[in-house]
Amino acid sequence: MEFHQAIQNRTGQTVAVANKYLPTLVVGGTTSAALLAQSQALDPLAQKRDNAVIVSGAADNAENLGFGLIRGLGISLPHAAESELSDLIPAESALLDLLTPAYAIDPRTTELALQRGHKLVGALTSINTYLAGATPPRGPVTSGGLGVADLSAAIAAQPALEQAREDRAADLTGDRASLHTAAVGLDRSNKQFYARLQSEGRTNPDLANALKQIDTGTGNLPARLGVKSVLQGGTGNLNVLVGYDYNSYDSTAVNTLESQVAGVDLEYSHSVVVDPNGTALGPYTVGQTVNLRTRVTTSTGTRLGSVRTLTLQ
């Protein structure tokens, strides 16, 4: 249960008691009906946050897939070129030397993959021109059916994917902040209402007894394990790679990641122990949608994380 949901539940219990024992109670200009309305106003904010999580995750995954394509072609195309050319032929040896600057760059990040890709485009264009002019003509350098045109297109598309990822992450941060701010405001109003009911309960035994039914929250539930990223990758690009917010990981708790394949599993029937450095699930098949959530369990209770979703492309 998330913070805003706990506050909504508590508010519902408070309003129920107030309506039964003090239906005309007004606290700080707020009636019980207004307090309930304030609680219900969190629902669209939570939905907007949930929608932003999905959109942000999709943008994050699209950027990662773009990076993976550029990195993959940046590694495989030079090797394919080497298989087409021979060091024993001076003209071809000179063309192979054009690949040296690209080999000097390890494409471990998007920025480095782009740098390597840019250097490869020029080299491969020259190599392809040579191959086309050979007698008989030879086909262009390709890897997995993809060539320099595909690499150039991926490089051109990547900046927009990166910007979309940053924009959607900013949207998500704003929506999370809006929900949290509204939940904190509701919590404050609810506590004021509860304090007034406690005061009235000093002379009303039935009201005092009813207040015991309200969950005031002990704060003893474990913290939620945050999911930082859900990406497609791994062998054959068919795994779901989950990264965590390391600062939210509690090594004294039992941390598990639960998963469900939409249309296949009725419930979250798959569970693995969390490795704080990341979890790889699968392999799955293209088109499958995988739903994920974290579960943190201690002696004081269990807390579930919000659902994250990835559809394999």
C-alpha cells in the first residue's frame, strides 16, 4: 500500500466516525464531506502518476533499444568489414585502417556508442564504395541484414529518443510531487479532524471507543523498494532488465520481485529474490507484456511497490 492510499483509508475511517457521532463537525472550515472530497481528489492524481510511469518507462526503454542497436552495429559491422577485406591487398589494407579510430572507442554508453558510430559511417561508406566498384561488384557490408544506412538512421534518431526520455522523466517527477503534496495536505487535514474527535471523545465514551477503529498508522511497515528502470535487453534482446533505487534497498528485509505475463498468468505467480545490483527476467517473446512489482517483508509487515510494465518489442 502506498502512502497516499494509507492516508485515504485513514480518512475514510475518520469520516465514517465523524458522520455517525458528530455529523455537523467543522474543523478549520472543513466539513467531513469536504475532507472526503479531498481524499477522493487524490485518485485522478494517482492515475496521472501511474500513466506517467508507463509513458516514462516506454521512453526509457525506447532510448535503451536505440542505444543497443547503435552499439550492436558499431561492434558487428567492423567485424563484417574485416571478413570482406584482406590485409594482403594494399587498397583493402588501407580501408581496414579506416576502422582503427572506431575500434579505439568502447561503446559502453550512449554517448560513446554515438561517437563510435559516427566514425564508422564514414569508414563503411568508403569500404562499400570500393566493394561496389570491384570486378565483379561485391555487396555492401552488412550484419544481420543491417548496414551503414541503418546505423546512420539509428544515430540520427537517438537524440530525439534521449530528449523524450528526459522529458517524460521530468513529467513523472512532477506528477509524483503533485500526488505526494496532495497526500501530505490530506494527512494534515485528517489529523486535525482526528484530534478534534479525540477532544470530543473525552465526554463521549461511544465516540472514544469508535476512534479505536481508526488506523492511525504506526509507521512500522517496511519502506518501499523503488524500481529505477525496466528495460528490454539481454540475450537475444528478450529479457526484462530491472534496476533498483539502491538507496531504498533494505538488506535486513526480504526483498522479492514478482512478475506476471499478461494474458498468461492470472496472478503474480513468479517471484525471485532481489539482487540490489539488478535482476534479469526471461527470456520472453516479442509482444508479451510483463507486469512487475516489488515486495518488501519484515517482522512488522509487507509493503508492495507500484506496478511497472514492459511490452517486448
